[in-house]
Amino acid sequence: MKKYIAILSLSLMFFSTLLAQSSLPECDGNNKNISSFSLGHFSKVRKWTNCHGTTLGPKGEKYVGEFYKGKMHGYGTFTKSGRKYEGQYKKHKRHGQGTYAYSNGDKYVGEWRKNKYYGQGTYIYANGDKYIGEWKKAHYNAPDTLKERNGKGTYIYANGDKYVGEWKQGLRNGKGIFTHVSGKIEQGIWKNNKLIKKKWTCICYLNQFI
């Protein structure tokens, strides 16, 4: 767990450093203290390119970061309704490395591609659980519905238990290994979180190997 906390802290420091060290000039007519959306400001933003600035959307969205041809592009921070994304953009979409903090306390740290989780990333639940793996997620601006883990992945429970294997609709389905904090290991075929076909089961304790 300490390893994941360290990785998360380094990622946040890296992102903050990138934003602070943006080599792009300030956008023409930028107002860092803008407080409301207006069509006049929007028309100005559409002309911003190769610069960094601040803009607001009609529904309370706020973006502070880099622009190219009037679109969010490069590095920036997007906030709305208690949600926050900090990371890289490409042509107005989250693309590259980024952190998305949801209003319920969940957080995703990792890679994005065209506004979707992609490649290596860690989803940290508000209760302390962590998941690293594949998804079938419809809305990436909303927290996991607990039915969206889909494919291969590793789930680390807050109590120390760990499952490595296949998922479907948020449940353990397919081949997998569940390692309990007690030392018990269950391996085989899972269906809806239940082990239906055991390959082998081992109860091992650390003092057996000391």
C-alpha cells in the first residue's frame, strides 16, 4: 500500500510541476479571475492557440491550462461540480497521463486515450480499495458503478486481500487467484465472485518459510 501511495504522490507532484513550468505564453486577453461565462469570452477563447489561459463553461465548468486552435490541448486542470481532472489533453479530450478525482472520493490515476481509461492506471476507491486493469465504462466523468470492471485486472482490498484475474460486470468471472491476508490462496475458475472450479487451494503462513 505504501508503494501505491508513493507512486500517487509522485504523479501529482509531476503534474503540478508540468503546469507550473508551462513554456507557453499567456493567452491574449486572458482573465485569471474570470467569474462567469459569456459569449464574448467564448469567442475570444476560440482564437487561442499555443498559449495558456483560463476559461469557464455555461454549466459551471472551469479549465486552466494550455490551448491550441481554441481547444484544450497540452496540460491543464478541469473542474466541475466537485470533480477534478488534472493532466494532459489532445484536441479537447483527456489524452495521455492524468488524474481524475470524483466527487464521491474515488480517484483514477493513469493513462487516458480519447477521454477513456487506457493502458496502465490505478482506480482508488474512497474506502481504500484499488483496482488496476481493464474496463467497460460508459461514462468516464462518473465514478465506477461497481459493474464496470471488465477484462483482466488486479484488485487490492483495503484489508490486504488481493485478487488477480478476470472480471465481468464488476464481478470476479473467469480465471483468477485470490490471496487472502490470512495466507489462504484460492485459484481456479470464478463466476459472479464465487470459486466454482478449484485448481488448488493452499493455506500458507509466513512463519512456515522463516
